[in-house]
Amino acid sequence: MIRFSHPLLCAAGFASFMAAGLFVTPAAMADVGSRIWATGGVTTIEGSAGGGLVPWALLGSYASDEEWGGTLALSRAEVDDYTLSVTGAGLNWNNRIEVTVARQTLDLDSLVFTLKDGFGLEQDELNQDIFGVKVRLAGDALYSPWGQWSLGAQHKRQRDFTVPEAIGAQDDSGTDFYFSGSKVFFAALFGRNLLVNGTLRGTRANQGGLLGFGGDLNNGYEIMAEAGVGVFMNRQWLLGAEYRQKPDNLSFAREEDWWDVFVAWVPDRRLAVTAAFVNLGDIATLTDQQGVYLSLQGSF
Amino acid sequence: MRPSKTKMYMAALMIMASLLAGGCQSLHNESDNSLYLQLGERAGIADVVEDLLYLIVDDERINEQFKGMDVAQFHRNLTDQLCELSGGPCKYTGREMRELHAAMGITDTQFNALAENLILAMEDNNIPTAAQNRLIKRLLPLYPDIRHL
């Protein structure tokens, strides 16, 4: 997987790539996929289609039942003491199966000193790879009265296990399983369309896996509840919020639930821009981590 | 499991239950004709359908399915159908939807293409977003008939 030397350079390169994609000939535009605008969700921090923090039952890209589709995404969350960067890519076959990969890099910023003084560890970032698959079991989020239901898995591999191991994590890899339902209710709120999503996730991951899997307080799978709602102001703008419950496996530091408030702009099937305010709670002894999230996604 | 976890678990189950319950909403047709008026009455709907026809002809995904049809009759029937669905004083006199689409083998891709063209045709005629959404909501019950599910 490509590593970019500087996040800004990388974002700029990506933006120009997207812009180039926006101005291709109309004949090529029809190839993006046939699903209705903004119904592929955006790319989550774990690569699966959804919102920012929570995977939804929607599959990425715009592929409908006779089409292939793909997505590329770059995301960045800057909270008080950490920065999370994500590069993700996904493929969708026939709006039936989504396969995704993502690389997360967590810059430890201020935690570097805690690790050095407390554990004698010199580490300034944690990296994790996530391989995801999601299958649409039944339904269509727009057209089926009972919505769309999907089952997914995210296999996560921590690439820098020294720090997670030192603070009590049991394993350097793990697999999350989730079951998700999504439904768009037409003209539900002042004539606007309302998107509702619920997800149940079985997981052993600490802070999504960035701090390893399992711990001294709990080492088994637990079921976590996640939810997202959004209102389509029109077919280009979606306003919403998400909530993600988290396990608390490590006695080293308390882990808290995540939530965010987001706005997504989808000017065209080829491009989606998501901005959010995120609250990640306490992370590895540093309290109340809040900040901004920005994500760019291109579909093809 | 902490008490707050149990609470969250319940909340998630309730969200999922509400998703399921959404499917059971009765399809009560509002007796008022406000949607019909927002669409510009029969003349406004006829303009939308005309633009929709131009979009269909140019759309490689679906134009094959419309080959050989009587354009004037299609225009009249669909206009009447949307007029009636939106609460207007019209009566759809065409064939029953399920029977009409039975042999066509309409895919989701084609259904999405038609939905996209309808939205674009409504946008071209400056139909407000809320009215677009309300009309699509009333068309949703036709999905299983058109897709022959």
C-alpha cells in the first residue's frame, strides 16, 4: 500500500485527482454506477461503507445489480492529543458484496512522553491494516419497506504491537463481525428523506484495534451497539449524527464511546466530502478527545 | 456488562425494531391535493413526463426496454398515473402494473436509472425537493410490481 510522505501533499494530490475525475466526458460519467446519488454512504475510518465511525448496511460506490464499482478515500481526524489518518479503497460487485482495505495511522503526539517516561518506549505512531467484507443479505435501503440488511467482517492487523502489548492488550490481530440495517424514509421530516441505521458489532478491539485486541479486564467478544441517522436536505447534502459504543478491556486506561455530528456533500457520484465534529472520549489516559474529521471519497 | 451497555443494547434493538416497523406503515393516501398542486397540476406533470421521455431515449441502460412503444399513449398513461397518485382528478386507464412489466425482466440497475431520470426531470421543471420526495414515496409501492418480485 502506498504511503504518502506528507498528509497535506497527499490531500492536495488526491483533490486534484478527484477534480480531474469530475471533468471527464459525459459518456464516461454514466459508468460510475446507477444507484441514486449519495446512497453508497461514505468511507468509514475502517474502510467499510457507512458514515464516519459506523458501518451502515449500504454498500460502497454506486454499483447496482449488474455493475461493478469502486471507491478511494482519504480521511483525517484531528483531536486534542492525537491525529488519525486513513487511506481506504473498496470494490463493490453487483451491490451484493463489498470488499475493502484500509490503513490507519494514529499519530500519538502527546502520548509519546507518557510512553517514554512510563514504559521506556519510543514510539510516535501506531499503524493498523483492516481488510473488510460486507454482504447485502436482503432488501434495498430505498425501495424495500423493511430496508436493507447486511452482514460484515473487519479483519484487523496491528502493525506496531509493542505499545498495545505493554499496556495489556492480548493479541495483535482480531476480527470484528457486524450486522447492520439501513432504511431511507422518503418525505419523513418536513418533506425531507431520513436515513436511519442500526449496527450490532461483535468485537474484542481496543480503540478499534489501534490498541490491540482483548485485555486484562475482558478478553472475549462483546456485542456493541452503533447507530447513525441523517437527513437529506436535498440529493447533495446529508446532515447527521452517529454513535458507537465501545468495549473497555484494559485496566491501563478507560475506553469511552464515540460519537460524531457530520455533514456530507455529494456534488456528483464521483465525489463525496464529509466533515464532522468527533468526540472520541478518553484514549489511553488522555481525556476527552474532541476534534474535527474530514474525509474525501472518490467513486468510479 | 455495565448497565450503560445494556441500555445501549436496548437502544440499538429499538432502532432496529423501528426499521422493521417502518415497513408496516399503512400506505394511507392523504385526501388533500397539495402534492398535485405542487407538481403544477396535470399540465406540470405532463411537462415532467415529457422531459422524462427525452431522458429515457438517451439512456443506454433502459432505452431498449421502451423500443417500439406508443409514445403518445405512454405519455398520457404515465401523466394520468402520477396525477392520480398525487391526489389529482385523473384516472389511470393503462394496464395493471405487474402484468405490464411481467415479461420485461426489469433489473435494479434499470429501476434505478428510471428513478434517476424521474428526479432529473422533476429538477428540470423546478419541482421542490419536498414534493419530489412525496411523489417518490407514493411510487414506492409499485417497486415490487415493476421488478416483478
